[in-house]
Amino acid sequence: MAIRQNSTNGKPKSPRIQVVLPESLCEQLTALAEEESRTVSNMAKVLIQRGIKDHFNNVPSSSNQVNTTDTNTFRNNLENQSIKRLKGMPKRIKYLKQNDN
């Protein structure tokens, strides 16, 4: 999960991530950023957005439906289970006192 920081005025900043790149890839990213008059960080953001968009456009929609169907099936199975009562009283937790020696 990305780290969310707060700005000096207390409002949350956008999530931040760290990525370790090979030198050659970093050079290519820097060159692309310069061509488009962007910061390296902003160029990385744009490329990640494009990659995610392309990924979801190329993934068959049936795979998204399978996940939803699995979730619905799981939920229905849980809801159809009979209610089981616990037997007997709940056991009490014994806390051990620590010696301050």
C-alpha cells in the first residue's frame, strides 16, 4: 500500500510510492520526460496510467465477471449456512500477573 503523508496544513497528500529502476530504464524515462517537458516523476505517473488503462482494455471482460461471480457464490453459500450455536459458556481468559522484580 502506498504511504499517505500529510501536508503542512494537515490535508492528506496523494499517496507516494518508491520504485527501483535499472539505470537504462531510468535514462529512458528521463529522456521521455525531457521530450514532453515533464518532470521524471510526472512522466512515470503518465506512463503508469497509460499502462493500467491498456491492461484493463486488453483483459477480457469475462475475467472480471468470474471474480464477481465467485464473490457472489461465496456470499450466497455463507448466507445459506445454518446458524450454529456455541456449546457452553465462553471460556474466561486468565491474565498472569508479572512480577516487577
